[in-house]
Amino acid sequence: MNHHRFFDRLWQDYAEITPQAEAIQQLLIERGEPLVNDHVAFRTLADSPVALERLEPLLAKLGYSAYGQYRFQNKHLRARTYRHEMDETAPKIFLSELLIDELSEKVQAILHTFIAQIPPDAAADLEIFWRGRLWAMPTYEAYCALRDESEYAAWLSVLGLRANHFTVSVNHLETLPNLKAVNRTLKELGFALNDVGGEIKGSPSLLLEQSSTLADRIAVTFADGETHRVPSCFYEFALRYEESPGKLFQGFIEGNADLIFESTHSR
């Protein structure tokens, strides 16, 4: 499988639980906009068969190599970013993992019940990136316990390993030249935005501006039979600035990303 087919397959899984993504993409197509994907993000569990270091070799097979790492102290996360070694137009990949040993004993115990169910060879092929939950659905009580301490953990408990968001490159848009125009259009059409820290995260001085919708919500039936609507995935927009003449900044800003994570928080 090459990286083009990889992202096509990811989109199929992502769009199934993110209706807004298809709607927004169709909106951009109708405006005649060229659709370029800046990056795709994934979430996973550290110290597990699907930990970051277990998944990284699969990305290498696609032609990707790591070029940045980040730490989110308050959310108990670390992340690495990857870019394709040969294809500069290929989306970047943002892979984060939850540092379980930094959480309370109660939450650690819940997460370890999940990890115990993951096959040791789960990261044997690229399909792991859209396989979703690798453990039995938790009870709603367990979900709430996770959510109270880590929204990231709660999201993973229900949705598992899959694309958390795709990102439109605003640099390639023609009729929506900046994030203010993008956000205004989205709101006019009824899409809710993540406004934590402001609708636009970052600044030209940081060389990166980002905004995102709030995650869609889907109905989930938990192990105890209770059905509730929980956040699924969202759509992001990124505008990059030149770090040198003719060269756009390709990294990420921890402060921006920390706020973007909250697009899947319960509200």
C-alpha cells in the first residue's frame, strides 16, 4: 500500500463517523477550491502494543520519517510528527500517545484492562490505523471516570485508533484566503468552532495559525446498555507562514495543538 491509498482508506473510516467532514469538503469543492491535506492526527496509548514506537515502523514503510517531538504536560501526552521523505505534497502525520503512568491509579486500572485485550501483534500492518477500538466497549461509568481526568482517554476508550482529524491547507485555498474568512464561512453554514483560546490558535509570528470545528457527536451504546452521544472527530484548517523565502514552516506549535485537542472535549 502506498501513502495515497493509505490516506484514502483513512478518509473512508474518518468520514463515516464525521458527517461534517464530507459536508465541508463538498462545500469547498463547490467553491472550486483545491483540496490539499496539511496533516492527519492519531491518538494512542503509551506502553501498549500500539504505542508510538510500535506504530512508527509502519509509517517508515510508507516513506515517513520523524522530524519533531512535543510534550503536553497538562494533558499527559507526548507526540511526534512525521513527513514523507520523497513526496513534499504528502500530508504530515501527527501521532500522540497518552502517558498512562501519569494518571491516577483508578484511571490507570481502567486503561490497563483495555491494554490487556490488545493483541501483542496488533501493529503488524497499516490497517491498525483505522481498526478503531481494540478492546470491549467500556461501561458508561468507566467512560465518565476517564473523562473526568482525561478527555483524551475517554475519547480513545470509545473510538480507539483511527484518524482523529484531517486538516485543510488554507495556503492552497483561493476564495478563502485566511482563517478569518474560513471561520466566518463555516459559522454562516452552521458549523460550530472550537473557540477555546480564541477561534484562531497561533499567529503569524509563530508561523502557524490553526482553527477547527467542534467534533461531531455520535450515539454510543456502552457495555452496561446505556446509550449516550459522545464526541467523535473534527475538521481542522491550518495556515502556514514562510520561515525563510519560499519555504513554509512545517512544524507544529505546542500551545496551538494543546488547544486543538479540546475540539473533542465534552460540552
